[in-house]
Amino acid sequence: MQLRTLIVAILAASATLAWSGEPIQPIAAVKVKNPAMVELGKKLYFDPRLSKSGFISCNSCHNLSMGGTDNLKTSIGDHWNQGPINAPTVLNSSMNLAQFWDGRAKDLKAQAGGPIANPGEMAFTHELAVSVLNSMPAYKAEFKKVFKKDTATIDMVTDAIAAFEETLVTPNSRFDKWLKGDKKALSKDEQAGYKLFKDSGCTACHYGPAVGGSSFQKMGLVAAYDTKNKAQGVAGLTGQDADRMKFKVPTLRNVEMTYPYFHDGEAATLEQAVDTMGRLQLGRTFSPEEVGKIVAFLKTLTGKQPDFKLPILPPSSNDTPQPKPFG
């Protein structure tokens, strides 16, 4: 038994050495601490009754079948309202230093309550959303089981949604396998793409397990970014001109699934995104061959997608407020 323990320890140490010194680290599988809260959060994430119309849920804009996004330039909200900015992926979002492109929410809990009360998104109020949940006996029983309280509150709602979102990590990508020592996990072109990605300076912003999400950077560092989108980035919060066009660096995990790219969704393809980033952020024009190699590497960052049984939502009761899809 002691020999086996020693062998396991040696193998673990060897695996760690395989990625030591690399700017990107493997994603660790999530460890669920409170399964009951996660299950409740999953139901709330998929429940469209948290919106005024009874039609829009968290999953509408952060679709877990589509890389945690909606694959639209900007999302569609209440009454087909066009959103002001591209919906970032919810996958691995627990690794971000803050939430939203401008970082206005410090964590997933703070983020979870925003869309519910946003008139352009789910167009509800926190009070009405909670009254809907408290009108359903099955939900009330589940909230009591998790929180030991007779009545749900918006704090409980956002705690539960955040607990579920924390489980939405995507480990075991081919790149992670390569980092851990499986040198056959990547092709020569993919390895060349990673080397080019590092040597060109991309890892100055895209680093860590999430390959991004750890800093705010100006969009258009070397050359100005031409966009019709009105989002000002961090400047919208601080009012400082120095923060204009400064956005949270997006994660590149599962990036082949999270098109279109940038805060305005103007880059339709990975090739276009890589070319633009090279010119505007690095002052470098990549050749088509170089773009192809970097894109090949980026596609190896697609990990194991969330896989779970679709939640069956509690039925509404006679006392549940009616949705107003047209009002």
C-alpha cells in the first residue's frame, strides 16, 4: 500500500512538472460542496418564470448547449430588445476576477441578480421574481430544505444560481492533456500555434487556467478599434477617459464555440478575431498560415462540456402571478 501511495505521488508530481513554467494551467474538475443548492440553482437557471414575459431564462443568453453563450452579436431581451453588448460565456466564469465586460459585478452572486431586474433583459423586479417562486409549494419546500427558511429571498435565489454556475467548468481539454504530459494530444501544427501564441505576446493577457478573465485591458492598444457599439468599458463605471474601451479580457476556453467575438460581436470567426487582435493589440500582422496555426491551438482549448439531467421545474400554482409577454 505504501509503495502504491508513493507511485501515485510521483506520478502527480511529474504531471505538475509537465506544465510548470507555462502561462496556462489545466482546469481542475469541480468539487460540489452543496448538491441540494446546486440542484436548486440549476432549476432557477433554466426557469423562464423569473422574467416578466415568462419566456426568458438565464439559459436564453448563456445557452449550455452552445458554449454558454447565444452565438449572437448582442443578446435579445424582453420585447425583442437588442442588447447593448455581446453575452460572455458562463462556462468557467467562476475563474473571472469580476463579472460582465466592465467588471461591475464582483462575483457570480452579484451578477445573477442583474439580468432579472434589467428592463432590457428579463424585465422583472426582484420582488416579483421572488413572489413567483414563493407561490409554488415545490419551490418553497426546496428553498426551505436548502436555506432552512420558510420564504425565499433574492439573496437565496442569487446564492443558488451562483452555486450552480460555479459547477460549469470544462476540464480535460486536449490542451490540458498535453500540459499534463500526453504529448500525442496535440498535432505539430497545434503545438506550433501554441508556441506562436506565446512568442507573440498573447499570454500577456490570456493566461491562467481560464486563459483570460484575470485582467482588464484596452481594446485597441496599438491601433484604435473601429466600432459602432456604444459600450465604453470600465469608463462607464469610473467616468475616467483612461478607462475608455478597457474591458475584461475574455476567457479563451471553448472559444471555438463562443462566436461571434469581442464585446460588440463583430468578429464572426476565430480567424478574423486572431487577425484583429494581432494588429490592434500586438502591432503584428499574422500571415494566413500563422493565423491557421493559432486557430488550431485555440480549438484544443475546448473541454468537457457540462453534462447533466435537464431539471424538471415545479409547476405554477393558482396563486402564481401570470407572465406578461405582451404587456
